[in-house]
Amino acid sequence: MRNSILILLLSIFAFSCDKEKQTSKKISGDWTPVSHKITADEGLNYYGTINGSLSITENENSAASNNFNWSTYTNSDIGVFDFQFNGRFEIIEKGGYMNLIKFDIAGTPVDTNKTRIYTLTRTDMSLEFSDDQFRTHFVVFQKN
């Protein structure tokens, strides 16, 4: 009986670690944004026209070199959102979130944004994150 419980616990632990690796592999690639919804702090939703790209590169040998390059421009009734940043990403919380660690020109980490991976398939991805003005951004991407 003890062996059965031990095997069950070990398999659950192995699967949870595996889930983050699976997410990291699936998220790797070049993505094109197709929609951008901004929810303002008072709860109103705004939709914008978005252009740009998101490139994510997973390094199977070292999570320290999992890189991303986010370059999008959105024009909406609530304002213009020009996201231009790059850095390193790490998948966390069993593949449900990722930390986007942004770097400045000198390569120094300057900010970390916890981003929810709302949907992720082989061809589609939606991400949700908050900005410094307490707005929630929901961006849908399609894989190139």
C-alpha cells in the first residue's frame, strides 16, 4: 500500500514538472497578434487594432536562456499601447502563467510581468496581463 501511494505521489510530481516543459515547448515560436482587449480600472472594455509580433525561443538545455521579443502597437479609444520589450521568460505555476523578465539595453533586468497563459494550442494563444495603470490586457495571438 505504501509503495502504491509513493508511486502515485512521484507520478503527480513528475507530471507537474512535465507540464511546465510542455508549455514551454508549445509556446516557442513566432506569433502574430490578432486582437487586443483592454479592461480599464473602472471595468469598461475597449478594443483596439493591433499590429506587431511576439517571438518566443525556448532553450531545452537552459531555462536561463528562454528568450522573448515582444513588439506590438495597439490603437484604441482608451489610448495607444506601444509594447516594445525583450528579455527572458519562465513558465510557472504548472504552465498556467509565465514571468516575462524585461531587460534594458545593457542587459540588466528592469521589470518582471506575471502573465497568465489563458489559452494555448499549437496554433492559438491568448495572454492576460496588467499594466502599471491597473488596466488588464487580453491579447490573442496566432502562430505563424
